[in-house]
Amino acid sequence: MTGLSIVLVLGSAFLHATWNARSNDGDDRVVELAVAYAHGVVLLSPWLIADPPTEVIGFMVLSGIAHGGYITFLSRAYARGGLATTYPLARGTAPLVVALIGIWLLDQTPSASTVVGAFSVAIGLAVIGGVAWGRRERSAILMAAVTGMFIASYTLLDARGVERTGELGYFAGASIVAVVVVVGLQRPSLARVRASLRPGLKIGLFATTAYALILLAYRRADATNVATLRGTSILFGLFLVRRTVTRRLVVGAVAVAVGAVLVAR
């Protein structure tokens, strides 16, 4: 990975941990996240209008559906568990899936250090997420794991999609689909939407910037490397919830850091 791509991914990881911390404390998480994605559409609309992703409409729609599933199950995970446990498990599932499937689907050949790094990150995050078992957040574990599968899905789709079109217009289009999916599933009342506007706008600014940085990184680095290094967001997440840090969380964080170093080589 180049120095610029590493900076893009690490910047995204910090912003990602920040908005997840905000979302975890939300009152109506799923609607707030839908508002956040809608806010992203508004921010990115100039790129969508100037360069509509017509070349990859199939990838964009499938990505939007995956993002809709991500919003739904992440919200359910946070309703059942804390940030220090559910967030790492969700983030830890994705890199391993991307490392295994992405090699075949994206025709990429990661180095041995990348593969070892992917496993290290995934195992480290899984150890952290395993703390949830002892905290009786068992349904949160399932919700977080499903969330991770959706993350892996849109990661693979987006890495291929942005190879053929503009990154920001593509994400705006996928976000429209995601909002439609969530609204169709949840059918929130106008009162819920109004109550979620302010927190959703704050989350949206962080979330849109974070994912835009990731899409820019996809053009400059292997998707497996990007997805795995992005898992270092858990280090920032632990800092944001220091009061709940335990020895096992620290061990998991070290595994994540080691894996990130390997994958970035």
C-alpha cells in the first residue's frame, strides 16, 4: 500500500469509530442511520449529477441493498450490546470474508503477509467481540456477525464498482438505494424521522466522509489490504470507550495492530 492509501484508510477508520460511537448512544438508531445516509446523498449529489454511475448500475443497486442490511443489523446489534463488543465483532467478520472471497472475485493475489495480517485482524477483533459472551450480549453477537457479512458484501461490490466510475457519485447512488431499503423495511413515522434529523445529520457528516475516503483508497490499493487495515478502527473505538476496556480487549487490540502492520507492508 502507498503512503497516501494508508493515510486515507486510517483517516476513515478514525471517522468510522467516531460515528459508530455516536450511533451506539442514539435513541432511534436505524432511523438516525437512514437519515445519515440521506444526508450523504445531499452532500454527494453534485458528483451524482455530474457523473451518474450508469456503467455499474447493477453493482450500485446490490451495494445499496447490502448497505441497507448493514444499517438494519448494526442498529439491532447496538440495541443489544455495547460498542466495545458489538463494533469489533462486526468489523472483524468482514476482513476475513474479503480476504478469502476477494482473492477469487476480484482476481487479486495478496502476499503471504497480507493473508496472515487478515487473519490476525479478524482473530483479534473476534477475541474482543467474544467479551460479549461473558456480558450476556449473545443476541448482539449474532446481529454483529450478520452486520459483518453485509460489510463484506458491499466491500467486494464497491471495490469492483469504483474501478469503472466516479467514487462519490457511485456512493451517492448506493446510498439512495440503502435509504429506500431501510424505509421500506421500517416504515418510520414522520415523528420518528423528525426526531432523528439532528443526530442523523451529525452522523451523516462523519459517515459520508469516512466511506468516501475508503472508496478513494480502493483506486490506490488492493481491496483486501484496504478492508483489513480499515479494521484498525477498533483501536480508535477502544479509545472512545476506555471505561469498558479489559485485558482481553487489549489483547485483541494488539492482534489487530499486528495484523494491520502486516497487511500494510
